[in-house]
Amino acid sequence: MSKVFITHRVKDYAAWKHEYDADAANMQALGFNDSGHFHTAADPNHFLITWDSELELKEAKARVTKLFSDPDFLGFIERQGVFVDEIEFWVAGD
């Protein structure tokens, strides 16, 4: 099992969250399930997302790295209001 931590900002959390939730099936197809959002105290548009996965660490890291390197995916989330140049992620596992 592995866990993914992603941090970034968005222009409008409510608008972004609607689009993010609508894309849940695609994330699940990649092997990830949303397990929480944690906003900074100062800015609700800046937050940490956590994903859970049954994937082994190496495979989870490879999939997340590929996802956040894909220009089409980055364009898709940028249109949703994500500041893509600020995305950071970490993958941890057993």
C-alpha cells in the first residue's frame, strides 16, 4: 500500500473541487482514491490532498510522476484553476 501527498493552490477551491470530484473515476482507474484535503490556515485555496493506493511504492511513484509530467493532464488541471507550476508531491509506502 502507498500514500500520495500533493500540495498546490487553485484559483477557486469550490469550482476546482466540483471538477476534481467529477474526475474521481479516472483517478481510481489509475489506482488512487482520495483520502482527504487539508487547507492551510491562511488560504483555503492552498491545500494538501492525500490519495491512498494498493499499489506498491515503486509503481505508485511511477504513475504519479508520469501523471504530473503529462502536458495534457497539466493543461486539463490548469483549466480547472490549478497553479500547475506550484505542484509538489511525495509518495510514501510500505
